[in-house]
Amino acid sequence: MQAQTKAQLTANTLIIPREMQDTLGLHEGSELSLSIQDGSLVVKPMGSDTLAPDPLTVKQRLAVIHRLHGIFAGSGLSEELEKMRAEEQEDENGKWNL
């Protein structure tokens, strides 16, 4: 979701509209990360008290890897990638052996 609204700075306090707080799972005391990127203020929620997605456990990551491996098994993709990498390595080695 991408939302944009106006906010006002009053007495060194930035008021975040309630609907944005609700969307991000923010409440009084929530920590925020502030940064400046390309001349804009970027505000991001921090901590486990927000609705940020939970990171995958190691077991879940391995399950995803296993499923992906099964999808590409027998496709020749692995061999093709290995061949491309070997060619790139030869090109890199040739650059330095003038």
C-alpha cells in the first residue's frame, strides 16, 4: 500500500494520521526510523510491535529452497548457469592476462 497525506510539525512533534498508524500497526511508544533520502524524509516503523512481516525461520527457508530445487530439477538450468559462470570467469581472467 502506498499512501500520501499532509502532516504538520508542531513543537518538534510530527503527527502521523491515525489511518496510517493503524495500517502500520503503530501505537503510542512505537519506535520509528528517520532518514533523509534524495531530499525527502523517510519514516519507517521499527521493532516487533509493528505489522512488518515476520522473517522466515531456517526451517521455512529450507522448505522454500527444497521446493524451488524441485521446480528446476531436470531443466538444465543449473548446467546452463554453470556454463555461463565459467565463460564469465574466463573473460575476467583474460582481462588481467594482457
